[in-house]
Amino acid sequence: MNRQEGAKGVILTGYFSNSEVLPPNSGVSSADEIGSSSLSRRTGQYSVQARAKNASGKPPYNRSNSQDSLDELAMDDYWKEVEHITLSGEGEQLEEVQLKVPDEGEQEEAWLKEAGLETLFDKSATDPEDIMVLLSTLTRTQAAAVEKRVETLHQTLRKRNKQHHVPDVRDIFKLPDGGGSKEEEAVSTERSENRKREITKDGMYQVLNLCLGMLVSPETETDINLEVSFSDQALRYKEGSKSSGEAVTEADDKLPNFKLSRDKTGLTKVGDLSPQDMKKVHRLVLIEMTALFDTAGIDLKTHKAVKLKVKESGLFGVPLVTLLEQDQRRQPGTKVPFILQRIISRIEEEGLETEGLLRIPGATTRVKTVCEELEGKFYEGLFSWESLKQHDAASLLKLFIRELPHPLLTVEYLSAFIAVLKLPTKKQQLQALNLLVLLLPESSRDTLKALMEFFQRVIDHKEQNKMTLNNVAVVMAPNIFMFKGFRNKISKQQEFSMATETANIVRLLIRYQNLLWTIPKFIMNQVRKQNTENQKKMSKDRAMRKLLKKMAYEKHEKPEKACGSSQGFIRVQAPQFSKVSMAVQLTEDLQACDVLTRFLSQDSSLSVKREDLCLYEIGGNIKERCLDEETYMKDLLELNPSAEWFIKCVLR
């Protein structure tokens, strides 16, 4: 059966499998030979036409480890969902998204630009960020990822005989020879010593693993270490596995109870930082994600979608950014589209105990009629939500996701999400997902979080609705990974592989959502270091311009640094409220939540709710950060002695 004829309206993502196309003599019939006698969904050779009663012609298929976690019965629900999507979209004319495959060297240029390293290949590029400051914060594996892209681009441009100046990779991470100041030489020496200590530490790690015989394997650990670069951890795991002869694969049917190791300076979640620091986070996370995949030998190919003509208003088939812009005009600070919030609310109003919720489809004709009504009545408040049946509302939610002009996980990172399962351990897969979630545009990231939270609430009622984690994952996977607006021709074998892989990715996103929206501490440390170096540079430039005032400036700065804790107190300001400032005594056990409790207890006239308040760390080596309530203030003050403390309302 021809896929274009039989799956009109079904849009398959830009997934490129590393598996080779089956050879002619493999025993698998071609699409033409299969014709209308489609085989079982479980073979991956699925068709919406009537299936042959005799399944004796089922082709052999070797199941991979990534499929062991989802049995055939669970995957049957996946193919039923695909069939429903296919049938509900029949007769629609779809505008296909054409994926632009980057030319040789183009991908490296785009990567370096996104990582804030554009000046490495384009001297005319102007960027306020000091590139050397960014490079100085990179770990060994991160630096290797940058060097690899620069070297590849260098070779490509040499082939093209272009007059671009791409520096030799050996020159990127060192200061110029001669003429350097003593301060620069000291920094270079310190960096060299740190690198030596890193290498020595790695060597000790390998020897220790050999001596212990890897008695405690990395897979048995449930703590997620946020203080050490994920790619560095992966490299140590790889080297340790090689030296012990241990296989670096792990079954996918086990989902350990991973937890984040507590940090006294507090966890940092998405949304806690200022836009300026989030820009730094994005660049560092991109480099770290690439380094993690490089360590595992996985080559990621990104894609760009050719621009489509999309709707500029409405509810369905509208870009997320456009939806949020029109919603934010009505309510500033909106992070998730109103229509999606209201659909979820309607499903929950009827109770989440309904058996088959999300799995049983609504009536296609009713759902289409509801869509048309909503387009005209939603913002005017004229739509009758009470008349919307629960299963129809669930189908409406899935339709909203599929109708997005570009996938929720973005064209750029979709293949990376699927490639996560190629990483050898669940811990590395989780770490890669963490980085990918952080790389998503804010609109996609916030919408994805709202969906994952809703799916978990559905799963919490699994005893009544019979919707387990696996059930929800397999039903939602085709809706998240198959989207309207793009069609990619893939083989039946690839489609089957993609089915189980995407279902497993959705499982991980739901199961570990409380971990995935966290910014790792090692990334935060790199951001703090960049801010510190930039401040030093600004201070140095200012001092050079105002040389005569330098002594007075230094005398003024020194006591300021110490005043925050010299007497064992911090001063907390609350300019939004009547209280100008509040002195709080530092103790070993003082947490951010204690500061908020004391603030509220001192002014009973405040009408603000406790959950709407946040203690902020502002200045010093961070622009602005909303503190985790379990942050120990004394430990954080040691990390950022120049910070100021503010209590403000936070937009949730």
C-alpha cells in the first residue's frame, strides 16, 4: 500500500533512523507486494485497509531492547490511535513542511551561532558576550565538542576555498603567546593546573573502578548528580566500562526511582532565572547536550523547517507563539494557551476516573463541529462547555497538539529526542532529556509541562480509569510526534521502530517530569562564573577610564562585600510592599522558607498568598534568581557574597 494514499492527514516526523534499509532478500515484502493485504499492526506493517485474516505472511522482525518495555498489547493501542488519526484526517488537503537538510558546514555554522560562538568563524559578528569568558568556563568534554565543530567547519571552508578565517582549534582555548599580562599568565597557569587535576582525577577514577571490579555499577544508582557535567559523567562511565569489559547497554523496561541530590544552595527550576541568564543557560546546555551525544558516539543531524504560511489568529493550527501573544494581550504573563487550559479543565470537571480516558476517541464529526464553534465563540465566552462530552474533549486536546504547524518538540530537536534512547543507560537518557527540555523554546517547554502534569493526574487514577503510564504514553506518542504540516517518507520497518521509541520517550517525559525542568547546578556554576568574569572585565575597563578614582572605588567596594554577613545578618527588601527592609539573623539552619514566614508574620495586613511570594537572589554573580524554599541562606551567601535579597510576587 502506498503510504501517501493510505495515510492522508497523518504527518510523520523528521526522524532518521541509523538502521539500514532491509535488503531485497531479507524476507520482508515490499510495499507493492503487500498491497491491500496489510499485515498485523504488531509487525509495524500497518494499514487502514482491511487486514488479511491469514497472518502467515508476517515478516520476521528482531525486536530491539527499546521495545521490550512495551508489550504487544500496549502497542496495539498505539496503532489504534494512528488509525483513528488517519481516518479523522481523510479528505483534508495538507500543506507539507519541507525539511531543509543543512549543506556541508552549514550545520556547524548554525550550531556555533546558537552556542554564542559565531565570532569563531565570522569576525564581523558582533556579540556583547565575551567569547573567551564563555570558553573559559567549559569542561573537558564541552571543549571537545566545540573543537570538533570548529575543526569540521575549518575543513569544509577550506574545501570551498572561502576566505573565512576559522581559528585553529589549538588556538581557541589558549591565550595569545607573548605580550600577555601577568594576570592573564596566572589565569592560564591556573587553568592548566585545573586541567591536570581533572585528568589525574579521571585516571584515579578508572583505577578505582578496576580495583573494585565495578562492584557498584552506575546503573544501580538512583541519585542524579547535578554538580558534575553530564558528559563528563558519561565519559567516566564509558571508560570504566571499557576497562572492565562490561557491556554498556541497559534494558529499557525498568524505570528506576531517580531523585535529585539535594543542594544546600537550592535547586533552580525553569522560570527561576532572568532572561539574560537564561540566554547563557541555553548556550551552555546546547554545548553540553552535544558533548553528551558525542561521548556516546551519536551524530545528531538537526533540521530546519522551510517557512510555511500559517494562520495568524484563531485556536487550532496556530503557532504556539501566536496563540500566547493573543492570550497575553488579555492576561499578561500567560504561559500556556487559554484554549488548552480550558480543554484540560473540562476533562477534569467530569472526573478522571472515567475508564479509557484519552484512549477512547470521541465522535469525529462532533469534534470537528466543536472546533468550528470554538473558533468563533471561545474568546467571546459564548461556547457552552457543559455540552462538551469528556471523550470529545480528550480528542479535542489531541487534535490541538497535532494541528500545531510545527511539532511541540520542534523540528530542530525532534530527532535528538528520539536519539536519546541510543544512550547506554537510563541515567544518561534522563540527563539528555533534561538538557533537551531546557533547549526548547519557552512556549513549547511550558506547554509540554502543562501536558505532562495533566497526564500524571490521569495516571494517578489508573485503578479506576485503567490508564497506566504505558497506556497514556502509547496513546499520546503519535499525537506528539505525528503533526500536521509535514510528511516524511519512511519505511514500514522504521515506522515500527519509531512507534516504540516515541512511546518510550513519552513514558520518560511523564515519569520524570519533576526532574526534567531543573537547571543542573554545574550549568548554574558556569553561568555564575561567566557573570563574575564579565563583572571583572567591566570593572577593569571602568578603572582604566577613571584611573584617578580607582583607589576610592576599591575602598568603597571592600566593605560592601563584607557588610552582608559581617555581623551575621542579611537585609531583606520588599519594595512591592509597605515594609522597606527587614534584618534577618543568619544561622546554619536558616532557609528561604523561614525568611518568607517571618516576613508574613510581621505584617498581618498583607493579602498576598504565601505561594505567590518568592525570595529572590539579585546581583553579585547572578542577575536574578527565585529561590527554592529549601535553600540554606548561609550556604548561598558564601556562594554569592555580593547578592542582595528581595521578596517579590512571582507569576506562576
